[in-house]
Amino acid sequence: MAAAFSDPGSRQHASNAAASKPVGLARPATKQPLPKSKDSKHPAPGGPSSKQLLPTKPVSNEPASSKPDSNAPPGAPLTMSAQIDEYSGDPNFMTSLARGLAVIQAFSQRQRELTVSQISAKTGFSRAAVRRCLYTLAKLGFAASDDSRHFHLRPRVLALGHSYISSMPLAAMAQPVLEEVSRILHESCSIATLDRTDIVYIARANVTRIMSIDLVVGSRLPAFCTSMGRVLMADLPLEKLDEFLARVEFKRHTERTVANADKLRQILRLVQRNGYSIVDQELESGLRSMAVPIRGPAGRVVAALNVGAHAQRVSIQDLQVRFLPHLKAAAQELSLIVR
């Protein structure tokens, strides 16, 4: 893969207008030398001005579009570029590595192919920086392009997450338990952990597809409006919860989405008291889900187990009466794995 990394800047040419000869019958005036000021580098008034000879603005060698516009409205979530800049004073922080990982994360199931401009807009990096990252990823086998314009990830990227998944006893051993619960309930079941403000799926038994996106191991969803996310958030210490909520982007996914920190705190207290969470069509219309905690040896919540169903087929009462006992039994069995 080869790409051009320089865009020649525009050149400006200035020309001095020819001085007109004086009109008259007298003999031509003798050519007088221009007066000089004390500083020979700057001609005195009346001489040719440097403004006539030079462009009014310096010409940059960097492409005009190399840096994306930062017109983000106040309160908008920080771009990856801004997040990386927060570590600029840390001598041990590798900015180039962080940028490469951010470029990988720019791809998603809905955006499997991206251009340099699209990645630049998503990450906040300059186009030149994005090109270098993609070039390096392509050389290492993590990315590729069929037309040198649209880029996609290659299967080798899976190796980055496989080490994490395979090293987790819960993820490696939970699949039979998930499949059994799904068989009993005839619904899809999943296990997820908390990562920053998202939940990350580490195991899944898929029976029927009820969401607009196909959830798989490694999929990410916002924690604040998901049943598993609320189970995990409810177990956070108060100071950690405050930090968590300060980073959350409260986006309304449906008209039912709870997008207020104070109201979410009230819901989390109920989740902690009841021992389960139900989210009714807050992430996607028609989706209703329930989650229970999976606890580690110290009693802390290490993961969450959930079941998702179509709202027209399964009522909230069905979740509480028919589904909850099976979820709690499965969570108890999975808790033995992580001890």
C-alpha cells in the first residue's frame, strides 16, 4: 500500500507595478538613489515596501487539510486525540502507540471500511498522522485497503483480544452455562464486564437476533443504559461512581432512555437493593433485558449475566417471575468458576 503524504502548498507570486515616467517638457530628471534609513535592512518611507514583495500570510508546508477542524460543541465527549494529549507530560507514555490503537478502535461493525478523512474526524488526529498509522498497521498485517482509499481491519486484529479472552477463566468456561440458560429460556444470553464507560461482551449464546446490530464477543455498548452496565455500575464505590458518571455521554437512544445522572443514581440504588436490573427499551425500541451480577471471591461484582428479549413477546413480569430464577442460578454457578 502506498500513499502520498505531502500536498504541495500554494505559491504566491507578487509583482511590482512599473513606475510611470513623469510627464513634462523639462529635461529628464536625474535618477536619484533611494534614501536609506539607519537600518539598511528596512528602506525608508517612500521606498519599496516589504509588504509589496512578500505574501501577506506565511505559506505552510503542511497540507491545508491535515488538521481536522475542532468545532465540537461545549460538553461534547473528548476525542481520542484530546484524551491522548492529557498524557503529553508523561515521559513514559508512547503517543505513537496510543494513536495506532485509537485508529483500530475507530472501526466498528457499522463502519467496517473507513477513509483517512473519516478516521481523522472520529479520532481528532491529523490526516497525515492517520495515514502513517494505517501504513504501519497495513505493513504489520492488521489493516488493508483494496483501493488505497477505503481501509478495513484484517483478521490479525483478533489476536489483540484473544489473549485477554483466553486468559479469563470466566470467559473460557462460561459458554456451556450460557447455552443451557438460553436453551431453557429460548432467548439470547450474554456475559459482559465494565471497561471505562462501556460494557464489553466476553461470552454470548445467541438464539434470536432482536437488535439492529449483531452482538458478538468483543462488542461494546454504553453501560448507563444497559441492564448489565447498571448491575456493574451499582457495585462501584461512591467515589468511583462519581468519576464514572462524570465521563458518561448521556445520549438518548430512545424516548425511554434515562439520560440524567441523578435519576440514574436512584435506579442504581434499586439495582443494588434488588440484586438485578431491568432495562425496558432504553437502548433500542422493542428490546427488553434483565441482568444479574456474577461475584468474585471477595463478593465484588466481576461481571454481569443478562438475557434479552423482544418487548412484545416477554413482559416485565415474565422477566421477574420466569427468567430471574434461572439467571440467578446460572450466575451462582458462574461465580464458582472465578473463585
